[in-house]
Amino acid sequence: MHDYIKERTIKIGEHVIETRKTVRVIAKEFGVSKSTVHKDLTERLPEVNPELAREVKKILDYHKEIRHLRGGEATRKKYRTDERPAQPLS
């Protein structure tokens, strides 16, 4: 494994611990794909820093537990109707 990948993996792991953000948000912040972040955290991090990997896994497991709630919330926001009355076009 290249040094820059090890460094990125550790930085992403520490960032997850500090902020508790989701994989999607972290991927945007680091400019990499969600798949890369997930692979860094689940496959590479245990090899590089097992203790940090255990802490990150707890957070990822928590996000996995509540993802159905996040999805429901997003759908509710998407289809929420506007409370204001419609205005005529003319």
C-alpha cells in the first residue's frame, strides 16, 4: 500500500471519529468517492491502525442502524407540500 493511501486512510478515520459524519459527506470533503472512503475505513484502516478501526466501525455501525430513518426523513422533505396558497399566473 502506498504511503499516500495510508495517510489518507488515517486522516479519514480520525475525521470520522471527530465529526461522526457519514461516508457520503466525508467523501465530498476529501474529494474521493464513497466507495474509496468505505474501502479505506473497512479494509485498509484495520491493517494500518486496528484501534482506530474499531472506533470507526462503531460509528459506521450506528449510521447503518439509523439509515432507514434518514431515508424516510429525506422522502418526507421531498414530498412535503407547501402550506402557502397557490398564486395565479397572471
